Amino acid sequence: MISNSEMIRIRRQMQRRIRDVVAERRRARMMEAHHTDLTGESTETDTPLTSTV
């Protein structure tokens, strides 16, 4: 059985990982948009990543 404090620690760790992934995806999209603005090329993918925060 997991103690209450360990459950809180695990939950916070998971939230931190999710936040990191969302931030990384946001940075990647911003860099793609910036690259598109500079070159005029479209770098669309078949499955665009969308996240709702």
C-alpha cells in the first residue's frame, strides 16, 4: 500500500513531467512557426500535435 505522502509525491512528479512535455511541444511549434516565417516553407505533419491546457 502506498502512503499518502508518497501518493502526493508521485502525483506531483507526474504533473511536472506532463508540464515539461507540454512546454517542449509548445517550443517545437513556436520554432516551426518561426522557421516557416523565415523561409516561407510549410512544415506540416500528417498528425499535428494539439494540446489544451
